[in-house]
Amino acid sequence: MIRGAARHVRLYDIDAAKVEAEVLDLAHGSQFTGATDIAGGADLAHIEEPTS
């Protein structure tokens, strides 16, 4: 994120509270790194590639 190499960051963990805290931490820091979309959760749908 700092180098601008990641525009979309997706996190997954079976511990929903942990991954939500990580998403919030990264989102808080993203205000200094530019436009980055950060999401995550305990559902694998957060990290699946969209089908075209």
C-alpha cells in the first residue's frame, strides 16, 4: 500500500473480530497512502475473484 502497488486489499480469517480489526487498522493508515480499497471478513466471498 505504501508503494502504491495495491489498489485492492482483501483479508480473510475465521476469527471475524480479528480480521475486522485488521481492516480498520489498514483503512486508518490508507489515508496517508492514497486510494486503496480495503475489505475483509470471515466469509471466503471477500477474497474470491469476480467472474466475468
